[in-house]
Amino acid sequence: MSLRVGVLVSGSGTNLQAILDAATSVYEVAIVMSNKPDAFALKRAEAAGLKTLVLLPADFSTREAFDDAVADALEAERVALVCLAGYMRILSAGFVKRFENRILNIHPSLLPAFVGGHAVRDVLEWGARVTGSTVHIVDDELDHGPIVLQEAVDVFPDDTEETLHERIKAVEHRLYPAAIRLFGEGRIRVEGRRVTILPDAG
Ligand code: GAR
């Protein structure tokens, strides 16, 4: 039975596209949810014939109430793994608890360096020579949970935020589907902060 994945987006959705393009019998995207009605990612989901849902934070009185509604919608679709793909919101503790060890995030830096919403810009401002991409399990703290996959990307002297982000995204588009497949194959074991990738049984 294939892993039912719920993808949360806020923006252009190139990672969503990579996840869709790489889908095999191991996983399927059951629903794409956005907090932004104009996210281009929603167009990609619709083009792929997927169920989409937009919930607006402004329609809820608290962050917890909003996150509860998102979690309810994911559970209604029997989602077993939640993937944050450019989802620019911090999840409440209650949401993380409901999907404990079943939420992945992709972040455009080599965590724990450069957490937060402007990682690529921050790398350039800091003058770092190497950055990269990280897929990690989401816990209660921002960009903090156990690291599943990580890959480095060199920073070039003439990089702009756009050129560097583009090279990072090229890596992300390989890394994220690979991490979801590993999860679907039951090959990710988490002990404290350490993640072990189990060998391929097949
Ligand atoms: C990706 O680079 C992702 O790593 C980043 O947003 C981009 C979304 O692109 N996420 C964060 O910065 C989270 N802190 P996409 O919408 O084209 O997939």
C-alpha cells in the first residue's frame, strides 16, 4: 500500500512538483494544502489532478485553532506523512504532537546553520563559502529536528540570492523525493537526534 502524503505549501511549489514527478508506487500525494490562496503550487497540484485545500489563518482566532483545522483535513485524507514544501509558517506544538515523527521539512541551508525564513540571503550576508539543503523531521523548535538527508552546495563569489537558491533547489528536488521514498519504505529509524537509514530490503 502506498504512503499517503499531505503536502503543505505557501509559494511556487517547485519542491511539490519534484515530489509529484518522482512519485512511484511507494508514495502518493493525497492532498495539497496552502495558507496562501495565490500560491502557484496550487496550480501545479490542480494540473496534476490532486485535491487542494486553502485555509486562511485570518479565519481562525488562534494559531492552534488554524493548525487543528489543517491537521483535521490531513487526517480526513488518511495522510500518513506530512511534507512541508516551502510552507512559511511555524507549526504549533499541538500539530507536531498529532503527527509526531511524521512531518518532514526541507530547508535551504546546512542545518543547524542559518535557520529561519531567509536562509539563502543570510548565507550570502554572512559570507559563508558552503551551504546546502537539509531534509529533517519536524519537532517543536524551528528548523531543529533530526536530520534525514543533507547535501552541500558551494557558494560562488558572484552569487545572488536567486542564483544560489536556484542551485540549492536543484539539490532539493532530488533530496526531498528521496527522503519521502525512504520514509515510505520504512527505512528511517530515529533515535534521539540520530537518524539511521536502513538498507533496502528489496
Ligand atoms: C525551498 O527552497 C525551501 O527549502 C524553502 O522555501 C523554498 C520553497 O520553494 N523553505 C524555507 O525556507 C523554509 N524555512 P518551492 O515553493 O519552489 O518548493
